[in-house]
Amino acid sequence: MTKRYAVVLAAGQGTRMKSKLLKVLHPVMGRPMVQHVLDQIKPVVNSEIVMVTGHGANQVQSEIGDQCSFVIQEEQLGTGHAVIQAEAILKNKEGTTVVVCGDTPLIRQETYAKLIEHHEKIGAKATILTAHAPDPTGYGRIIRNAQGEVERIVEHKDATDDEKKVTEINTGTFCFDNKLLFAALKGISNENAQGEYYLTDVIEILKKQSETVTAYVTPDFDETLGVNDRVMLANAGAILRRRINEAHMRNGVTIIDPQNTYIESGVIIEQDVVIQPGSIIKGNTIIKSEAEIGPNSEIINCTIGESTVVSHSVAKDSYIGARVHIGPFAHIRPEASIKDEAKIGNFVEVKKSTIGEKSKVSHLSYIGDAHVGSNVNVGCGTITVNYDGKNKYLTTIEDDAFIGCNANLIAPVTIGEGSIVAAGSTITKNVPGDALSIARARQTNKEGYAARLNKHKKD
């Protein structure tokens, strides 16, 4: 089998992004754009992937880790000069090398595969991924001869008026015979309008050597779009969002309003889930069948169980079981575990706590650093007072307990199984199982006192 390599160009700073963050690290639907490139190219490359870095090399390497090898382009002198930096790793190796740009996050795995297959089937020494652009301004043009064969690529700034009328453009992605690529790179120069060493000059060199040069035309121009500024970043995000949503819908997910639903790549959603408008689903989230998310909910790195409803709420880094009802307007903070058939109601916040099966925290409560058993009822306005200004402590509420409204449970404290805490109580000591605990000030009525106060105010 032919060895296949890849060179990913990721050395540019991306000044038009006007950002401290390197261009290739800007996220598109939850992942750095260069990660999208790697995700799509890795399945079709069976050998080395080399990433060329420059500005912020350490940041790129830290983000990408051990997914590929790295070389550094100390000076950004053009795409040809960038590829030369990979010579130490790839020189003299037999096989096909794909050169891709780190700022083209939309090219699909299938397109890379078809490009390589076309290249190897024909026995070409160079193959250009091309597309027909509605407006080719700024792109390198593919110049063909009378027989339709690729002659050369001319950059926009170097093109004649007639050449600028050509709509077939170079996307910046290529296949090469690896050995011939690095041999031809030694012959390129920077005598052009940009004063750079163009990778595209390799095409003309190989043509002069009578080598086979061809092009594979992708029918989807949008797929080849690069990202150079924030407008293009938003456009790429919109295209990828539509692609992700369509894939989920074809797999049996109902998305009521795809244009207003944001699902990052990597999210797993099972069949018969309903996603209501305005929902944002991020990270390593898994949503099980027949759940309903939204409207206007944000889910980040959560597992959502079967037939669970999350309405107008935020959940992050947590587990939510089956047939649970969350919201509206609940906040599930990190390290929460909501067991099956529990209910977390409106304006309830849960943090680093377990809520047992069939337990209810229905209104206006804060449950933090707590272990709540099964079949527990937590009344409106209840607070687990977990923080003393320096340390946080655990509240334990055992099975079948009933917590009355506006109770303060001062941790560390345990509310025993089957016990009742009276409304308005501030609990500072453990409550035994099956006990009734009342901890509130004695009520005193001063009859007639309010009337005297009101009379004094009128006077």
C-alpha cells in the first residue's frame, strides 16, 4: 500500500484576526480550526503528519499534543518555504504527501480521500484541489492548456486581466509525489509580487520536467473556504453548524429550529431526542434517546439520560439521569449527579452534589456540597450552608427526609432517614432518623404595638 503523509501549514500569525490568539487556534464550533483539519486528514493518512508552526509554536504544540510531529518556520517566507521545513522528516520517503492549510477547517475527510485516490489512480506527481469560485478575487487561478490539462497556477497579484477572468481557483491543498516535491522545492524562487517562495511554483517546475500534473475539482466551493478574519470565522462556523445539525437530524434527532441551535462537533445525541430553539450543546456531551433539551438551554460536558427534560436551564460537567426534569431556570454546576426521576425546579442551583432517585428540589433553593438520598423533598428556599469563609463542608440528607421551606442546613450536618425539618428552621446539629426538628425563634405578638407606631408616624 502506498505510504501517505501530510504537511499541515500552521505557521502564520493571522494579523487580520486582530487577536492575541493565533489564527489556527481560534475555535470553530468548539474546536480549534487546525484540530478540524487534523480530524479530517488523519483517517486518510497512514503515515507521518508534520505540522509547520511559527508564531506561537509552543501554544500550537500544547494544544495539539502528540497527534503529529512539529517543525518550526522561523521566518514566514511563503508556503514553499514552509513546506521545506518538513524536509528533515519526510525527505527521500516513498509515497504521497498531502499539503493542507491549518486555516481550512471545512474540508471533509471524503474530499481528502477522493483527492488522494484521483492522484494515485492517474499516477500524477502533483494534484491540486480546485473549485469554481463565484468571485475568484484574491485566489490563485488554475491555468489550463487547450487540452484542458493544468499548465500552472498564477497568483492573483501576478495574473493578467485575462487570467483573472478564470473562475477555477487553487484551494491551497495539494497532493505530491513526496520525493519529487522536495526535489522541486529546491528550484523555486521569490521573484514575484509578494517576494515569497510559493509552493505553487512546484507545479510549473514539474510541468517543465514533463511530469503528470492534474487537478481534482470539488463541487462544493464553501468546503474549501479559508479563515483569515472574524467575518470568515463566523461564516465557517455557520457552515459547520449547518453540517453538524443536518447530520444529527438524518440520524433521528428532531431539531426544531436548526438556524438557532448550536451543537459542537463531538456531541453525541441518540435517536428521538428533541432539541428546542436557542439551545447550545457543547463539549463531551451525551444525550440519550427521547430526551428534550430547551428551549434556551446550555449543556456543557454532561450526560443526559433517557426521557429527561432540560428546560431554560444551564448544566455543566455533570451527570443527569433518566426521566429527570430540570428547570425552568435551573443551574446545574460542575460535579452534580442527578439520579433517575429526580426533579430540579425553577431557580434552583445544584453544585458538587448528588440528588437521589425521585427526590425533588422544586423551587428557589441552593444545594451545594451535599448528598441527598432518594425520595427526599426539599422545600422552597432551602439552603445548604456549605462555606464558612475558609472551608466547605458536606450536608447529608438521608432517604425519605422532608425539608420544610426556608430551612438553613449548616454544614457539616446530617438529616436522618425519614426525618422532618420544620419550615423556617436553621439546623446546626444532626437530626436523628424519623425525628421532627424545629429550630426557629419563639414567636411573640405585641398586641396593639403596631397601631401605636402608626399613630406616632402620622403625628
